Amino acid sequence: MTSIRNDVADVPFVDASTVRAWLNDEAEIALLDVREAGQFGEGHPFFATPLPYSRLEIDAPRLVPGPGTRIVLLDDGEYADSTSIAVLAARRLSALGYTKVSVLHDGARGWLAAGYTLFKGVNLPSKTFGELVEHAHGTPHLSPEELAVLIEKGQAHALFDGRTLDEHRKMTIPGAVPVPNGELAYRIGTLVADPATPIVIHCAGRTRSIIGAQTLRNLGVPNPVIALENGTQGWALAGLKLEHGSERRYPEVLDEASVAEARTRAATLAARLGVATLDASAAQEWLADPDRTTFLIDVRTPEEFARDGLPSAIHAPGGQLVQATDQTIGVRRARVLLVDYDGVRAPVIATWLVQLGFKAALVDALNATTLHVGKRVAPVQSSLPLLDTAALREAATGHVLLLDLRSSAAYRREHAAGAHWSIRPQLARTLAALKAAPGDTLLLFADEPAVANIAATDLRGWGFTSLYLAANGIDTWKKAGLPVVSTPDLPADAAHIDYLFFVHDRHDGNLDAARQYLDWETGLIAQCAPDELAVFRIDTPATESPSQ
């Protein structure tokens, strides 16, 4: 490690080859990309977790709860001084209590210069894993044309959408019932009583179709189980019409005999993969260990977690935990404790996490009620004074700079007249362009107050002390009768760093983008180096159920 400049002497830098070695040793590591979503999605290391600087102190304690975790931050490597976003982020994390924070020398460009690959897209480990699962198991698939014929002829089948309910509502294969992948094992016996009925699982592309279908096959469900090839995008590419606005959902009432059978199948599968169930004492030892990170995760539905979730647990629906693991678990080689109240969902999801390379175990819900987490980094607690409608009207008549910290897309659609769009990593540049001085009053707009509160940390560091936040954002401004405008081309695309343009319109009729996305997904394995693929431990039993 070497410090690059005197003004960043407090921040240790580390080169790409060292980080690569750390990713392959036995210790925990969090490789955190602090660029915004658009920049991250255009190219990042395979195991980098997105933690944009605009949300740093909000999401860091959730993704990396342990203060002693080894952390490496990266940005685009444009600067190696105190203006570097990674350097700023390192200082903020140190202030939160993290003790082992370093910065990747030259950032993403340094990674590339060392001969390592930068990957486009998001959720790379999970999506690559899906492709590997299909290769290993030969998961059977059905083409869109074949499914269309099956539907047209009225042949018996059960069609399920393995994505979230919101995604299903946007677009789905006509007639599909939404059953997120994490719910499939738990509910399939209630939904499909006849063991001869073929089951087809679809998503928008490939991963969740594969994982959903293979979940049921791994469990030994007697039905023929098939993944729809290329999901809704493949359906559209075949010239077939998607359904929009579906309000269907799975029934809440379950057949108890089917659940009991699913519980037995899940226990058998978990045992085969070496997933243990810890008692309260062993689970507490995991959580209390100051040298290890352990995530306690409830994998049930959002509604169930809101109703009776454990205060010490975090929530991640099981299907999404497998599909987008890096959005919940920011530490490589962390341990994961899963809990549910049914004995089906947690064991099944644990088997996938083990194959993704994590040490996963189960804890019974009754035992989990007494658990408490060890020392964790606490989120920042700060707030800005809020302006209501009357105060906004008064502010609008004075010399006040309006800064809109909402998404660039939201700003383009509508914003307060006279407001300037910015985002935390660009705030200094924005203020310089506006010739703002520390004595100026700044009025901030944000959809989430915490985003404005952490941006205010930087603003105060630059001497700005007269800071206010519009209560309820743009809505309060409009209720005050103050003018709003739209600027469809501003901010310009080049400044749109919080938005990923890579095949962004593949679900909105751009078939070329859909083709590009599917080519990207099927090409992931070929882009990976051997050490990147070595973390996965895919179970390939010698035999599967004869009906499979």
C-alpha cells in the first residue's frame, strides 16, 4: 500500500493485483464501488458491490455491518487526490467507525490496466451463477413458440412468473400467475395438484426462469418442470404479445398436506447440500463473533416480515436474495443465517446460497426470537430543517439556491422552477458552476430525506450552514402553488450518472436492446476468469427424479 498524495495521506491505497489476491484469500472482504448506478453498470469488477456515494452512509451499515471488515473502495480513478469520490467515501466510512478501509489505486481504470475484466450490467455473480446452473444441470427449456402453441391448443400446463409482483404487473406472459422464486417451493403443491401437469417458469430474461425451474427439479417435484427460454424478452422477440397490468397473484390459503410434503423435500435437499440448522446458542455465537460477519435474513414475503419479522433480522425475499445477492450481502465470505416460519423457504434458499459460495445455515424461528446481533456500525442520525408550504412560499421570494437531489430521470420529468439538478459526487462542481458561496442559503429537494441529510454533511464541510429541505419534496412545492417545469433533455445524458443506459429500454419495445441483453447474459461465463468462477460450488447429483 502507498499513499498517492500528501492531501490523502490519511487514506491507504492498494493496487489491483493486491485486491485480486485478497478476493482469493480466506478472509472476508467488501469490494465496494462508490460510483453511481450508471457508472457502475457500464463496467465494474465481477465481485464489486454497488454502494453509490449518494447513498453511502445510508446503505453501508446494511451491506457491511461489521466495523472491522476489510473494505476496498473504487471509483473511476480519474483523480488520486482529495477530490476523489473513493477518498471522500473512505473518510466518511472511517467517521462511521469502519477501521480497515482502503482505496483501489486508479480505480476501475487501474483494474482494467492490470489486465482484469470490467463487466457491464448488474448482479453479475447471481446472473453468471444462473447460467452455470443451466450448464451443469441441463435445465430443460421451452421456446416461446412452443409455449404459444401449447397455450393455443389448450394443453394442460401451469405457467408461473418467478419475478416480483411489481415486475409481473409491468409485463408478463399472458395468463401467467406470479409466484416469486422464493415462494415456489412453499406454494407449488397448492397451486398444482396433478403431478402430471407440466410446470413452466418464466422471468424477463434467463436467470430466474432457470433458478425457479431448477429449484423445483432439485426438490424432486414429480411434475415435468421447464424454463421458458429468454422469458418475456424472448416472447417479444418471437413476435408474441405480452400482457400488461396483470393483477393476478398466488392464493394466500395453502394446502397443509402439500406444505408438509414440501417441508420434507426441503429438509432432504438442505441435508444433501450440507446446510445445518443451528440451535439458539450456536446461532448467537455466529452473530456475536466480532471477527466474522453474519447476516440474519428473513426470506419470507414483505407482508409477512412487516407483520411479525424479528427485530434483529433484515428482510430479503428469497427469490431476490438469490437473483441479486449483492444488494443484500456486501461482504464476500460472510456467513448467512436464514429464518422463516414454515421450514420450506429458508432451507431451499440456503441451498442456493451455499452454491453461490456462502456459508449458510438455518435457525428455527422460535429460537431466533432471542437472538441479538453483535457490534454493528450505526447509521448516521442527522436531519435538516424542513420547510412546509408557507415556508417554501417565503423562501421562493428570497435569494435561495434550489438544489434537486432526486434522480436525474425524476428531474427531467418535473422539478421546481429555478432548481438545479445535482447528485452528491457532483455537488462541489455544481456549486462552483453556480458561483455559490458559503453564506448562501441552499434549499434541497429529495425523495428520501436521508439522501439530503448525508449530502448536507459534505455541504457543511465546505462551509455551507444555511441548509433546508423541502418537506415531502416536490409535492410540497406544488401544494404551495409554486411553479414547476420539465426539461426532457436536462441533465444531459453525459451527466445522467445515476441512470444505466445499457439496454435500458429492452422491456419497452426495443428488440435490438433485448437481443443485446440476452447475448450479454449468455456470454457472461466466457468473460469470467477461472478464479471468478471458482467461488461457485454447484451441486450436480448423479441422478434426478425419473420424471424430470
